[in-house]
Amino acid sequence: MNTPAHLLLGAAAFGKRGQRRTFWAAMAGGLAPDLSLYLLAGGALFLFGIPPRVVFDELYFSDTWQAIFAVDNSVFVWGALLALALWRRSDWGLAFAAAGLLHLALDFPLHHDDGRPHFWPVSDWVFESPLSYWDRAHGAGWIAPIEAALAALAAVWIWLTRPGWAIAIAVGALLAAQLYVAWVWLFVFGM
């Protein structure tokens, strides 16, 4: 899934009404499994001027980048964080870890040839799903509208809880980003 959808779904599922701290923690948990990709790709593209083709066709699949992705996309790492949050009885920790696990659960069936080793350190196996959230050859033409609809429903759910201006604006920006990505994939690239 696209990152804005992960943030919206995580916040809708695990952000508690009236508790801004858990909302922001759920948003952070929805982002965290993708954060290393943004840092690595952003650094490669904008700091080092490496062409996008090299970043996404070569570096993304390199052993070094995959080793980093293995850690922040491991169900065992996120499960340990969830167990720690439960043990500590931390509402914000629970929201963070649960949103991270939701992110992994949604990514697992939607990455065809660009998945992550979700079972590290036990295994380096990567599931190659028949579906992809972005690849037209693997169902993105019908997955993208479903993803956009789920993100919109999550945004409406959050807005209905009257979260305050800062959260409402953040949710609106994320929804706009998600809808823009869906529009680009569906209409610009002709899915």
C-alpha cells in the first residue's frame, strides 16, 4: 500500500478518540516500516544525485538495503514492540506497535516482486504475492481504487471523532496525497 493509506488506516484503527498522543503514535507506527525507504531513497536521489532507475531497480534490491528493510518490516520486531507496550500498559506504545503490524499485514499480500523479508531474523524468505498495489500487471488497476476508498473511509472516521484542527489538517493532507497517488497511477499511467 501507499504510505498515506498506511498512516490513515493505522490512525483510524488504533488512535483513541480524544487522545492525541495515541493518534500521533498510530500515525508514526503506520509510517515506521516505510521510513527507511524514504531516508535511503531520498538520500540517494537528492543528496547523492543517483538516478531513480538505479535507486529503485538496483539499490532497492541490494543486500544492504534489504537488510535494513528486514529489520523495520519484521513481524518479530513489531511483535516484540507490541508485547513491550502491553507489558508496560502503554496506550501510545500499543497504538504505535499495532499500527506497524497493520502496515505489515497490509503490505504482505500487495507486493509482487518488491516485498520485504517479514520474518527476519528467523528467515530471509520474501513472499512474492500475485498482487501488487502499484504494478498494473498484478492487479493495481483494481487495487488502487480500493486502497483509495479505504483511505477515504479512514479519514472520514477520524474526522467524525472531532480530533481538533491539527489532526484534521494532517488527515486531509494525507487523504489528498493518497488520492493524488491513485489518480496518477490510474489516469496518468493509464491503468
